Amino acid sequence: MELTITEMRDKVSLCVIDHDLPALTKVRDALVYERKVMDKWFDKYLDMMDRKMKADNPDTPEWKLYHKKTDEYSDLTTLIKTADAYVRKLEAV
């Protein structure tokens, strides 16, 4: 991510406060693009690390990175849902 999740949250908040629907839509689209990038990362990572990631030993560097990225993905998905809700709200105004 070029911006942290906190910075992206701040951008969403500012767009909502300013009632700036075009900017909010642009931020949401950037978030969706970032989620697609992360989807590709997960696909590639799991293909490459499948043999190293054993369920009986989840305390490996491979698993730690996977869990870190999973947390980032979850935060990103939540922010996309939030942005979508605000887009719908601003469109209704």
C-alpha cells in the first residue's frame, strides 16, 4: 500500500465531511484496486509457500507474514465497505 490504512481512513473521513462524492468514489476505487493487488499477492504467496506452511506449526515466518497480510486485508475490506456505505449515503442526498 502506498498509504497506510489510517491515512486512507482519514481520506474517506475528509471526503465524507466535505460531502465530496467524486473524491470519495476515487478513494473507494483506489481501495478496491489495492484489494485486487492483495488478492494477487495471496494467490502467488500461497502457491509459493504452500509446502512450507504446515498447519501443525503455525509459528513460522511464512505464517507470520500470512497473518500480517490477512489482518491488512481485513482492515482494507472493512474500509471499502465503509466507503461504499458513505457513497450510497451521499448519492441519496
